[in-house]
Amino acid sequence: MRTTLDLPEKLVNEAMKLTHSDTKTRVIILALQELIRKSKISDLKNYKGKIDLDLNLNLDELRNRH
């Protein structure tokens, strides 16, 4: 998808240096992927303490399950 953006040059250049990206497109893709990853982690944290997992399983039994 082609999009025209007006981004702060200093910010983009700093991000490119930090990520070792050679193109502006690559640095934007990395930034979007990181934003999505962090958002998903944040969503998962909302379940902390709300899901009861039975972790008393024998690892040998789990390995042999088909």
C-alpha cells in the first residue's frame, strides 16, 4: 500500500540508526510490528490471575500424548 506521510525527519533518522534500517519503509514496518507486539502483550497481561491453569501434569505423560 502506498501512503504519503509527513514524519519528523529527525525522529525517522534516529529510528533508522537504532534499528539499523536502511530504508524509511523498513523502519516504519518495524515500528508497526513492535506496536502490535506490545499491544498483544498488554492484552495478555489483562488475564493475569484470571485463568486457573492446572499445571500439575507429568511432563512424561504430556510427551507421550498423541
